[in-house]
Amino acid sequence: MGDLALNTSFSHTDFLLCGFPGISQSRHALVIPFLFMYMIIVVSNGVMIYSIWMEKTLHSPMYILISQLFASNISYTTTILPKFLLGLTFELNQVTLTGCFVQMFFIYLTGTSESILLVLMAFDRYVAIRMPLHYHNIVTKRTLTLLIFIGWVRSFLCASLIVIFASKVQFCRSNIILNFACENMSLLNLACGDISNVQAVGLLIRVLITLTDGTFVLVSYLIILCTVMKILIGKASEKAWQTCSTHILVAMLLFSSGMCSSLVYRMGSLISQDVQNLISLMNFVIPTSADPFIYGLRMKEIRTSLKKAFGKRNFGARL
């Protein structure tokens, strides 16, 4: 591995994704757990989408956004795990520079789309609880479609900027990417010359998205919870609290995972490359696998829909 890393005689049009360089000899042991995780993510998120789609009473803005989140979870992990698993199983870890940019684009496209969906959920609950009489006039299907479209446009622009700036870089060090996917900084570590501008763009986009989206979500739910405690009583208060706390839990999981991944990268040599990659990979996997179970266990309407869809009366029983 070390000899390969120092070799500079190759063309920088093809790269190798070396997910866990320290345990390359025993990489096959990782196939089963990560294949199982991927199957759990696809099946659990797919089941939740199906149950919402089948239940007409759940065809409201909030559940449309939740189903969009589940779809985004599947897309997000599919941009990473299949290629990673092929590399572990058959050593098909080669990727062209173009292919690397394509994967990078979809990683950031789907990743940032999850963030904006959480913002739209917070907006939906804010209007529903703060302005219930005007909710159906404000959050119409047309408005929701427009907001989702704007969110995807923002994600497209962010992902495009990252890829465009990365594509301007010249590579001269090695063709071995010490990561499981073509993340921006992992590829830029192989660049030569000054890449501070490219790094700054990537960092700025991540910080702006985390701060703006995270702040909006936090402030929105704080206002909502204050309203719940002051105005709503009884079952209405309990239902509003349960719904909002579920959204808050999912948002905290997503944003904390993103910050954890950034922190681990900034620690650099203090943590081994294998540990860095494992933490980064789990930050991809944990939120996307946990979301369906969080919503399924905490939201009665989704549990009821699952019972109807699959005919199991004991599904989702309280623990």
C-alpha cells in the first residue's frame, strides 16, 4: 500500500477507492454486516414509503415530506454502499475521475436534500400549530411542490459548486483514495498546488447549510413547543409534542452526524485512517437506518398504516 501511495508514474484518470487500508487482507469480513445494513435501510425506508402511499389519510403535506425523507435516505446510501460492497467482495474498487465526480455530486445532492426536507417539516409544523386556521390556505399542494422544488434546486447548486471547483484541481500525488467513497476532501488530498480556495468553498457550503438549516429547525421547534405548552391542552398537546419531538430527534441525528464527520476529519492524524473511515461511514448509515424506526415507533398514524398495509395487528405495539 505504501509503495502504491508513493508512485507518481500513473495517469490520474483512474483511481482506487481503498475504504479500510489497514485491514485490506480481512476486508471480506465487512461484507456481511454492511450488506445487512444496506438491506435494512432499503427495506425499512421502502416499507415506510409504501405504507404512507397506501393510506390515503396520510396524503397530507407532513407525511409527503416524511416519505420524501425516506426516499432520500435510500438514494443517499445507494450512492455509496453498493460500490463499497463491490470493492470489498470482488475488489472492484476502481473508479474513473469522471465517475468519482458523478458519485461526489450525488452524495452532496442527496445529503443536502435531507437537510432541506427537515426545514420544510419544521415550517409545516410551525404553520399547523401557530396558524391552524390558515394552514390549508398556506400549505397547499402547489406551495409544497414549489418548496420541495426550490429545495432540490438548492441541493443541485450546492453539489454542482463542489464538483465544479474540485474538477479544476490538478492531481499529481497518488491515485489511491483512502476512503470508501469519492468525498470532496478525500479526493482533494491527492491534489497538487494550492487548494485552499476549493477547500474553503466546500467548508463554506457545509457550514452555511448546517447553520442556516439547523438554526431554522431549532428556532421553529422552540417556538412551536412554547405554543404547545401555552395553548394546546390534553390529547392535542400530547399529539403535537409527540410529532414535533420525533422531527427534532431525526433532525438532531442528521445534523450531529454531519458535525461529527467534519470533526473527525479535522482531527486528522490523531485518529487512524481506518477509524476515520469507519466513523464517517457510520455517520452515513446510522441516520438513514434509524429514521424509519423512529417514525414507526413514535407516530401512531404510521403504526396504524403499517398494520393495515401488512395485516399484523401486533406490529408497532408499545414496548
